Amino acid sequence: MKRYCLQCDDSTELVHEKRDITISYNGKFEIVSNIDGWHCPICGECEFTNEADSRRHMDTLNSMIESTPRIRTKRKQIITLKEIKQQAKKN
Ligand SMILES: [Zn+2]
């Protein structure tokens, strides 16, 4: 049975083989090797055929997310006592 890529248009056939998958997250790249599944030759999308490989892929992605430092959108403003005194002098 043929399978088609859901990410590309309907005419892109997936290839069933073992392949290394490159995961990119936040500018970083990790390779998960020997993933058994249906791979798209165009966009690199993969339909996993077994639980273990799917899990390896998921774990790698999760560890990449966890190792990425959280970016704070709002910076806490810390005013030192010295600065407060300086402010007071100005006024
Ligand atoms: Zn595709």
C-alpha cells in the first residue's frame, strides 16, 4: 500500500525505510539515527511505524526543549539601596 505525505501535496509518496531524522528546535539540530518509518523525500516528514522509534524521536525533542533556557519577556527591575538614595538626593 502506498502512503502519501500529509505535509506536502497529495502526490508525494512516502518511502518506507530506516533513516536518520534531523530535529531542529530553536536554531539547534539533533540527529535521531535509524528511525524506521515512512519518510517523505521532499519535506522530511515521518510517519513512525513503531513505538520505540517514535519515543526516541519524542525524547530527543523534549530534551532539546528542556535544555533551552527560558527567555523572560519581562525583566524584573532591581533597584539597589544606593540607587534609591541617589534618587532621593536628586529630588
Ligand atoms: Zn512531505
